[in-house]
Amino acid sequence: MAHPSPRKMGKRGSKRQRAGFWFVLPAFLFYVAFFAYPFLSTVYLSMTEWNGVGTPTFTGLTNYSRLVQDGAMWSALTNNVIWVVLGTAAPIFIGLIISVMLWTGAKGGGIFRTIYFLPMVLSPVVIGVIWNWIYNPLFGLLNTGLRNVGLGKWAIGWLGETETALYAVMLTAIWTYLGFCIVVLYAGLQKVDSELVDAARIDGASPWQRFKNVIVPQIRPVLTMVIVYTVIGGFNVFDVVWVMTGGGPNNSSEVIATYTYEVAFRNSEYGYGATLSVIMSLVALSAAYAAMKFRKAGEA
Amino acid sequence: MARTASNRRLFNSTGKYVVLIVMAVIALYPILQMWMTALRPSGEILRNPFALPSTLDWSNLAKAWTTGRFGTYLINSVIITVPTVIGVVVLSCLAGYGISRFKFWGRGIMFLTILLGLTVPFQSVMIPLYYQLLNMGLLGTYWSVILPGIAFGLPFGVFLMQSFFEDLPHELAEAGRVDGCSEFRIFKDIMLPLAKPAVSTLIVFQFMKTWNEFLMPLLYLQDEDMRPIPLGLMFFQGAYTRDIGLIAAGVAISTIPVIAVYLIFQRQFVKGLTSGAVK
């Protein structure tokens, strides 16, 4: 029934087109059962109060007004914003320099790209464990190194101090995905018209002017996609924070995702936890939407 | 496309290599240091962590494998990863082909619904999914991470396969139709073999994603005997905080399989991760 027999040539066109439905249906049903349906349940739960036992009590938008007044949520969201800004600006700045260096022609460019990309294939847990050790206040590599070069007074507990914990975790995350930024930007650079760069050079443009006015405009679509990636990643970050600090000390490295986890699974406030996770989706979705609009505007 | 050196020269050449090499060291050193520490006799680790090991000591690796039960975790990771990857690839190929080659009722809405999943984090479904799996009697079984794992792989998989099939020429399928093949046979025998590059990209990409997943098994697989590698490593770290050599051995066992797969299939993997960005 799914695949019309070719002998019924009469309505072949429309019948044939309808076969597409049966190709898509299995994936769609699967997706609805284990993704879309639970997501809609989350939206419903976000308007209830529920401790995980019995039936959720419908409370309308109470959770959302609680959210607006929840100081812990705002400080977590502030950390996400810091993460988005620094976690986008730093790897793009470094990534542009490195990818242009590779693009200008370097021996062993392929090997460099392979190495830069490597941290990206590791599990966040592995990365967290490695960097927990690097940052260990007593025998960590960072502090041992600092003491060896006579900077012992700088050897602090990087993950244990409220001032440094967030940035130490962020540095680890950037170490992980910087290679991704380099490889994507490098791929974008392959489409840059060398003759334009050459013409600018003949016209006396400095290397910086050539970079800023000739190269960057040509890789703008790719640049936008990297930004979408780091922005969504920054709002949704969970694993590396959870493994390294759990949001501590004193909530100083708390982000929305770790806060959501705590509210739901430590405090058993499933209703409010659902509210927080709906907000996470909305923020990521609008960030992606804004970036796509921005990209379209750039192409027009 | 000729790569003329002159117009691209923006940097001083020696300085360039210094920067590129420093970056490579930064990317690699933490991992290599972990492997070195795993092979170092325990007494040496604290004295000078930066030096090369004086002798190779395999006892930490052996201990992590047996007491740390990394052998069990490795098997669990395989049990979870293989069906997840197969499920994502089969369903994505079918759906991607259907969306790209046919016009039918519901096509647009189904595709859009699946694509929206690209921005929804797992946190947004984890709570109801827990109770759904509980009601279905799947919680605590391997299925509790395999089935949602497949669903979470679909947005990217369908997107990737859809854009690949769209770019394939239509003439071959027409030839099959003239010969009287069913639509499914056209897909299976003519179009799918042409999609090998995209399929291998999706396999490698989904393998890495599932292999490294940790929140889903943390929530849905409470039994210690069913933990996959990342989860095992996390609990292992908690239990042996002070024994760096042993933790390093756990990291070595966890990283070597993925890095090996990456080095063998890196082209497919990089293509998978960047295909969304570079199109």
C-alpha cells in the first residue's frame, strides 16, 4: 500500500508523490513519541506545581511570575550572557587569526587542523576530568607550573574561588570548541576570491585593511553560522559546568541548565524546573532566529 | 583556485609557524599529559608532573580496567551506541529521501517540526520523558537511552540526508520508474547507494555524539552495571579523587577509542559537524 504499483499509470503523478509520506512517517512518529510529545508535556508541566508524586496541580502562569522574581535565575542567566559574549568573541577572534594563517598557506595545514579539532571529539566528562586536574589547587598542572616559574602567589584554587570559577570553566569550554571555529572559518575562507585580495594589495591596502574590508565581508555567512553555534551553545551549556563545579562555589558558576537540574532533581520542583527549561528553549530558539534574520539581511 | 602565495601573504612566515605550533601544543598537551600520567609509576607523579615517565608502569591501566570496571562500561557504550546509530541512520535516510523527492500532504509541517528540534536542548524534555519511560516500563533498561537517543539524532540526520538527496540528479530514479521498480526499490537499490558519503558522515557524527552522551544515561540508567564510559568515568573520578594515576588511566581508556575513530574517519566527522555551518 505504501508503494503504488507502476501499472496504475492513470493517477501516477499524485499517487507517486504520496509515497513520500510513508518514507517520512516512521521518523516523524519516532520524533513525536520521544521528543515533540515530551516537549509539549514540559510546556504543560511548566504551568503546574508538582513534586513528582501524584497528579500535577494546574497553577496557570504562577511559575512564570515566580521566574521573573527569582534572583537565582537572574544571576544564572547573567552567567549565561557572560558566557555567550566571551565564549563567542574570544574563539572567533583567535579562530579568525589562526584560520587566516592556515589559509595564507602553511606547510602541514591539514595536520594542524586535525590537531585543533581533536578536543571536540572528547566527551565533556573526559574534558571536565582532565581540566579538574589541571586546575587542582595542590597538585594541578597550572599551579605546579606557576610555582616552578616563581609565581606561587598566583597559584589559587581556580575552581574553588567565586571570582574565578565561571571563567576557569569557560576557558575549558573554549579550549574544546576553538578547533571547530577554526575549521569552519577555514572552510569559509576557501570561497574567498583571491583576485579581490590581490587587487586590494596592488591598490596599497595594508594587511589589516585587506583582512577587514576584503576577506571578512566574503566569509560573513560562515561567520554568522559560527556565532549561531556559540550563542546557542552558550545559552544551553550544561555538561562541562556540571562536571567541573556543579554551579558552585556559592552558585558563582551557575548557569540556567545547571540551575534547572537542581530545581527539578535536587529540590523535586518539577513544575518550576519545567518552566525554566521552557525558557531555555525559547532563548535558544530566538537566538537562532535572530541570527538567521541577520544572515538573510546580510545576503540581501 | 590556484593558490598564489603573494596575494595571501598577510603574516610574517616564522611568526606564523610559532603561533600555529603553540596552538597545537595547547590543544594536544592536556590529553598527552593524561596518557603520560597513566603510564607513570605512582610515586613520580607529584614530584615532577611535567617530566617524561622514567619507566612505563601499566598497573594503573590494569587496575582501572578491573576495579574501575572500564571493561564493563566499554561494553555498555557499545550496546547503547550501535542500535542508536543504526536507528538514526535508517530513519534519517528514509525521511530525508521522502522530504527531498516527493511533494505530499504534511511534508512542510513534518519537516519543520523535526528541524525545530535542532535548537531544543535535552533539558527541555528530560522531566516528562523520565515519567514517560517509567510508564512504558523502559526506565532503567538500555532502551531508555537508545530510543530517546534516536529521536534526538533525527533533527540533524534528517536535515543532512534531505539536503544530500536534494542535490542528486533525478534522471536515475526516472529510469528505475520506467523499468517498473517500486518507489521503495528505487530508493533502496538506486538512490541509497549514491548517498554513501552522506551516510558515512552521519554514522561517524552520530557515533561520537552517542558515545559521549552523559546526562541521558545519568538520569535514565540508574544501575551501576549499565553505565556507559563517560558516566563510569564521572563516578570513578568521584571515588578516587586523590589517585591521579588511576584517574588518568580512566581518562586514557575513555579517550583512546574515540580518538582512534576520529583519526580514521576525521574527514566524515569534520564534514558532519561543519555541514550545518558551511552550506
